[in-house]
Amino acid sequence: MDQSENKYPSKPSRVRYNVVALAIALAVLSYVQRVALSQAAGPISRDLHLSKAQMGLAFGAFGLSYALFELPMGLLGDRFGVRRVLLQIVLAWSAFTALTGVAWNAGSLVLIRFCFGAGEAGCFPNLTRMLSVWLPKRERFFAQSLMWACTRWGGAATPPLVLASISLFGWRWAFALFALLGIVWCGVFFFWFKDDPAAHKGVDAGELELLESSRVLTTHQRGHGKTWLSILVTPQVFFLVLQYFCFSFVWYFYITWLPTYLREGRGQSAGHAAALSVLPLLFGGFGSLISGLASVHVPRRALAFGGFLSTAILLFLFTRVHAVLPAMLCMATASFCSDLTMPISWNACVEIGGPFTATVAATMNMFGNLAGFVAPVIGGLILQRTGGSWNLLIYLMVGAATVSALCWLYLDPENADRQPAVLLNSRGPLVQDAAL
């Protein structure tokens, strides 16, 4: 709880914590629905007679459209409000999740997954805006850490969930079932959530006062003689985007090709592959959560550099470990190390972007999801043209993690050169530094 609450004669209401729960639920749901395809890749490939390259293109179609539509959907959230845009986003992606179950060939699957990616675009920039309005400064960074941890754990729970659903209903009906989860979330969100805490009848005067500095962030233009374009062309943003692209290049392996690798490269059954696929996302969730605690004592720049360098080393060692379980523990620890950087990267968007935080965040996530197109497509081409050379793909991931580490030799967002924003509320000047 924010220590500033102690200044009020009675404790403020806690409606904001329900908003955090809604944000986490949606973040988890988005990852469950995007990870589902990797677990269904086997039966889908058999039924639709897809090659590795075609399956890789289906994986990558999501990342491409997500990247292309990320910035526009973030801008729409700023203009029309989180409530309106998130409802449209979730309804759209739920529809295309269900339509995945009616794909009849490679082209239809790629098109549907492209539309699904467009539907999910803008989710996290809008969630970031939502948390910025509904949380005081001191609660935002930990909320981001918790949200990203839960998305990883949601993704970790997906393989056995998808496997069980496919076994019971078949892969086509399983996607329809996952789509219903999004519809349920929309119903709760529509009737309960408000863009402005002042419009929510459950928020009392104490909580409203606590959130005053957060509310003005969305109703006042702040600037220091800079434009959003001048921020985006700075070296800090370039290296921030590059490190996140390379991070995502590695991470997308876990939610696309990993189950196939375990079956074909390590000789595991579908059940064992689903169980082992849990480990990288499970460990990654702990990495995100611990980052929120460790960053209080360890410089975030050093934590990010060490996390990425450790990832590169552990992924290289993974190719040298022959026993399946030790190898997967090695990969899971690599995922833990790289996910230490997740809250740091998103908080860097605030420190570097200042009044253009949403723009910087959307740009970073756009290129991160561009890697979601590049990585699985390149993976599919490598596997098809080399007859299944998985180690070559892993070595590319080692190189990407190394590049991410090198970026943090330059990046220093905590010392980003910007002035505090001076905002005016009804009681006079208020100095507020944006932070997650």
C-alpha cells in the first residue's frame, strides 16, 4: 500500500486494486490465447498438411500484424479512452481466436492469425495507460512487475490446458472455448470499469485525492519544447528498441517452436513436451516479479546487462546438455534471467519518454512484436532448409541476447536528461514525474 495513504483520517477505498486485477486478468488472457497455437501446432499441421515453413509463417503472422497495429491502437486509446478501445480490442481478438478453429488451409490460417494479431495490438499500451490513471506513483512499478509475472505464469499454464482441451474437444472447438474467456472479461469490464476514477461510484474522497496526480497525467498536455518525433529519433530510444527486439527474438521461441523442438529434437511425447514447455514461462514469471524487488537495491542498468549476458551463456550451455530435464532447466533459467529485464524496459519508456511515454512504449513494443514475426519465420526456414538443425536456431538466440546485453552498456534511462513536469490542478501547482 502507498505510504501516502497515512495522511488521510480514514483509509481510502481500494477500488484501484480491482483495476489491477482486471489488468492482470486481461494480460494473462492475451498470453493464453497467443500461446495456444504453439501447443496445437502438431494436430493443425497434420490436419491442414502444413510444412514447417508454412507453420512458421502462421506463427509469424501474429507478430507482424501486432507490430503494424501497435502504435495506431495506442494512439486511439489516448484519444478515445481505455474503456472504449480495450472493449473493441478484446472482442476483435476473441472473434479471431474462435475463427482459428475454422481454418481450412495454410492461407486461411495465416490470414486469421494476422487478424488475431491486429486485434491484440494496443493491449499493453492501453493497460499501461489504465494503470497510470488508477495507481499512485509508488504502486505502478510493482504493479507492472506483477502483471508481467502473471502473463508468464498464464502462458506457463497454457500448454497442459490446451493439450487437455484438444484431447476433449479437438483443436477446432478448443479455440472456440478460449474465445469465450475474452467475452466474459468484456462483460465484467463493460459494466464495472470507468476511465476516470472520479466517475466510479466505489471510489471515495480519500482514494480520489490519492489518485489526483495520476488523473491529471491524462488530462494535461506536458512538454519541454520537444515533440514525440524528436524523442523517437534519439540514441536512447534506438538502443531501447534494439534490445527489446532482440529480447523478443529469443522469447518468441518459447511460445512458438519450443513444443515442436521437444517432440522432434528431444524425442518427447506430446504430453511430456507440454509439461516441459511450462518451464521457461514459469521461471520467467519469477524473473519479472523479482525484478520489481531487486531493482530497489541493484541499479537497473546493471540488472539488465547481467540478465541478458546470463541468458546468452545459459542458452549456449543448453545446446551442450544432452539430458532433457537438465537442458530444460538451463533454458528456463535463461528465461528467468532475460525476464528480469521486462519491468526495467517498460519503466525505461517512462524515464526516457517523459510526456511521450505511451508513444515510446508503443514503439518499443511494436518492434518487439516485429521480432515475433521474424523469429518464427526464420526458424521455420532454417529447419526446412537444414533438415532440422535446431542448434543453429539456438545460436541465433544466443547472438540476440548478447546484442541486448551490449545495448545496456549505452542505455542509462535512470539518468535520462529531462525536467520534471509541472502540472496544475485545482489546488495549485503539482510536480509529477511519470513512473510506472
